[in-house]
Amino acid sequence: MQSLRVTMASLEAEHSTLPEAMEEEDDPLFSNLDLFLFTLIIGLIVYWFMSRKKAEPIPEFKKLDQPMPMTRETSFIEKMKKTGRNIVVFYGSQTGTAEEFANRLSKDAQRYGMKGMAADPEEYDMCELSRLSEIDNSLAIFCMATYGEGDPTDNAQDFYDWLQEHDGELDGVNYTVFALGNKTYEHYNAMGVYVDKRLEELGAKRVFDLGMGDDDGNLEEDFVTWREQFWPAMCEHFGVEASGEDSSIRQYELKEHNDINMNKVYTGELGRLKSFDIQKPPFDSKNPFLAPVTVNRKLNKAGDRYLMHLELDITGSKMRYDSGDHVAVYPTNDTTIVTKLGQVLGVDLDTVISLNNLDEESNKKHPFPCPTTYRTALTHYLDIMHPPRTNVLYELAQYATDIKDQENMRKMASSSPEGKALYQSFVLEDHRNILAILEDIPSLRPPIDHLCELLPRLQARYYSIASSSKVHPNSIHVCAVLVEYTTRTGRLTKGVATNWLKNKVAGDNGHKSIVPMYIRKSQFRLPFKASNPVIMIGPGTGIAPFIGFVQERGWLKEQGKEVGETVLYFGCRHKNEDYLYQEELEEAEKKGVITQLNVAFSRDQEQKVYVQHLLRANKEDLWRQIHKDNAHIYICGDARNMARDVQTAFYEIIEELGGVTRAQATDYIKKLMTKGRYSQDVWS
């Protein structure tokens, strides 16, 4: 190219003297030399364009710590055909329980002469559901949890959107649904109920009744009861017989690594290997940010409880949050419990292992990041503190050398009344975790790799953010109460996350305590118009999001914005013990940021006083704010009692001052919810 430019430039220089000569001699317009040079130039240009190579793209080199992504099969139909499966179990899961149930149902299929696969709807093209009828004796099972205010879980959001928008036919598609929810919530099992109803509307055939699991009661029992009725019905429907195999079916095989580069071993990372050493945004559930703890202080002045306030530094993370959002943190298990498990089972916890899926076609290659050590798996990846579910007892029973222990464990895993009662008493009411079960059943000593296969994953814990990003853009504040209690067996049980957080010491001596975290967006939002009044009701640690709301309203006021009434109802046991954020709240009231500060001290007098009592006492003000001034109501805290009692108080106020019936008052609140003027951030 460079030589071509030089040649053309020299030709142009030479040619520039020709016109003068032509004028003097009055020669023809183009001489032979002109034509020759012109032809030569055109030829060279054509040759250059024809012969030049297309620019080759620069190859992208993957970093060593980022393996080449595997191509993922997005057609579950083709996958089922390829692997001879006829049952697909989709799950919508936020905390892992629905996924666990889906895996159990998928595994069950083999015992009933069928072949199943568990599937995350987020990973597959759900438009292909209509093609399920192409597979003989096929069935789609949906284990669907409800999240928040009747919403789908994160991984089921796209499927939910598709169901709403889809108007095609699902003729010939067999399905059933098991819903997971909690009766204390307003929209109990809303997602499961919707999926069940919508699939029928689209022409699919319900082959077994909707199962309703209630986590406020006994979710495990609800599932086991439904499941034990479901499989015989399916055998009858499809004309197959149960294989009668009661033996354990392993899903993963153990591989021990005796000589491995420790740089390739997971040490607690959730996604990319070494992601805790080299942090790269964006940060999410698979790639949490390691936030240093800058403040960790006790909130309450006295009393037998321990309430804490932590501040997490998110400088440089590029994360943004809004008041009302949640922070998800990934705790680790108590190392004392982990060590005891290793001792009871007589294993070297520092052995490097991988558990590899025996189904090579499965998208889930390992139950947790591998290769890793048993110690890391039990500390970072597995839930060892929650009472084990019945399927774990059933699978482990074969390892008990005492026949009576075997029988009792299998009985607890059955749906017989006697078995249910034994499981309820021995496991749930006695709060026995897996270590306690091993200690109390000395003949039970399972292989640790099978135990690791069966235990559920340790889940992130969610906390309402107790700060405003307008005031604290690089800091996230957390308010929590320490969970600690003694069980009926005399064991001291400690909450995994709160005890872990309590021990996160804020230090300036070079050592930084870190918390793996990410931000989960919420619908719990201040009104778009700052001039709208807000009514906040949050006893105990339910105060958390309202600290952020108050900070934000104060900031808006400082900016010269018109800010409406800011009314807070807070409740605690004693004014001199657990009046959380007392100084901050009273200062906000003094500055006029909080226009009404109403505090119920439930045990400072003979007659207990709760926030709902203060609501009734202020009923005229509340009715004006809600009915005339367009106020937004926010409730945060306990769902089982407080949220229900508060809602009942609102019903009574609307009945009395609005002159309506209870049914009309209920409808009034429902309309406020639809308009986003009655929001709840509650837990049970």
C-alpha cells in the first residue's frame, strides 16, 4: 500500500508539467503517454482492491482464570430426546428449596420406571413447552416458589412474562404444579397458583392436583404427602409400574485429587475461580463484592438480646442502591461445627475432592464449586445447621449399622402419621442439625462424600438496607438481631449469619473484616413525589429501611424540595434497653424531617402496647393522610403477627371513619396495594 502511494505521487508530479507543454504545442488532448499512465494507474488501483486481504480479527485470548465458556443446550426438548427422558421438573427458586424439591422429584422418576431431569427455566427456551407432546408419556412438573409480594423468583421471571404474553396452544402437554409459599404472607403461593391456572388456560392437561406447601407450617411434610400421592397416580396415568427399588441412587461420583495445583482449587468462591483475589464488576449473586466492615457496634443499651449495626464499604464497586433495597450477604458456617463433623466421621477435611455428576448431559456438573476441600465445602457451600429434610434421612439410613436406627430413619422419611410425628419431634422440635443427628445416632457413620451430595447449599441472607445512598453513596448499613437459643436437647444453637456478622470486627490496624455481598433491588420505594406523605410502621429491626427513608427525606429537604409529612411508628420492649437509633430519630424529629415520631414500648407498663395500638389512637390523622392527602403506607418486620395486626387496625380505621363494611375496607387496602401505596417488606 505504501509503495502504491509513492508510485501514484511520483506519477502525479511528473504529469503536472504536461498541460503547459500541451498548450504551447497545441497537441491533442491526450497523448500516448497520458493514456499509458492513466491505464497503469487504474490497473494498479484495481489490482490493489482485488488482491487485498480482509482484515483479520484480533483473536481474543481468555485469561487463565477464565475458562472458555461451554455452549449450553437451550432446547430442553432436544436434550430430553437425546437422553431418553420423559419428565422435566422446572423450578422457580429463590432460597434453594424449590430447586431441592425438583431434584428429588427428578431422582424419584427412576424409581417409578421413568427418567427425569431438573431444569432451571432461566436456562432454557420455554417457548418449546408446546413441543413436549412430541415425547411419549411426557410430563412437566413445576416446583414454583413465591417471592416478595406474590412475585416470581428471579430465575422464573422470564417464564412468568412468557406465560402472560403467550397466547399459543399447549394441547397435549401434561403438567402438575407444587407451590411453595408461606401462609403468613398476603399473596400465599401466588406464583404456583398462577402457573397452574395459566397452563390450563393455554390448553395443557393437569394430570395431578396443585400441591400447596406452607413454610409457616411444615413445608417438608406438605411436600412428602403430595409426592407420595403423586407418584402412584402417575404410574396409573402412564400405565407403568414402580420398579420397587428403594436403594439409594447416587447422582455424583467422588474423585480425590492427590496431586493438584492448589491455585486451581476453590476456596469459597461462588463462580469464577480466584474471584475473591481479583475482584471484577459487575457484582451479583455469582460474583459478590468483598465489602470491608467499617463499623460494627451494639445498638441496644441493655437487655438479654444483642442487636447490631454494621456498615459495609462499597467504594470502587460501582454498585448503586436505592432506599428500600436489600443487601444479600454470604455467611460461612461455624468452624467449630465443621471440625466436629470431620472428627465424628473420621475424615481428613483438607482432602481435595470433586463430586462429578454421573449424568454427563446435565448442566449441573457439581453440587458446589469443585475441586475443593471437604473443609471448604462444609464451611462455605453446604447448609449444615438447618434440620435435614426427610430425603437426607432416607438416603443416609442405609449406613446405620443398628437395624433399629435404620428403621426409625426410614420411618421419619415416610408419610405415615407415626413417621411424621417422629420427624416433627426428633428433628424439627428438637432443632437437630446433621451433627446432632450423627451424635445422637452413634451407629450412623455415612461416607462424607454422600453426605456432601445430600446437604442443601448454604444460601445468602437478605437484610433491608438501613441507609440512603443520597447520604451514604459508598456505604451500606445493616441492622440485625443475634439469633441464639438452647434446644430441648440442651444444645446451644447459633444463627449462621448473625453470629458470623457479630464477629466481623471493624479494624484499622491493617486487618479488614470482609463480607461477600451484592445488592438485590426491591419494590419497597419512597413515592416519586416527595410531597406525598409517608406512614412508616417498623417495630424492632423492621426500623431498618425507614432509617434510609428518613435520611433521604432529610436530604431532599436540604435540597430545598417540598417534602410531605413523614410519620414513623416504631416499637420495642423497653425505652432504656432496645430503642434502636433513638438519637438519630429524635434528631430528625427536632429538625422537622420526621413530623410525627410514635414509639410503643411494649413492656414498660403493665398493659402491653404495640404499634397497632398507636395507629388506632391516631386514627383521625391516619384517615386524613391516607384518604385525602394520598399518603403511602410502608410496613416492615414480622409477617406472622405484626403485619397482620397492623393490617387489621387499618381495616378497623377505614370501617369506622370511612363508614364502610369490613369487605369494603379490605377492598380499599387492596386498591392501595395495586397503586403501590401500601407496601410490605416482611419476614416470618
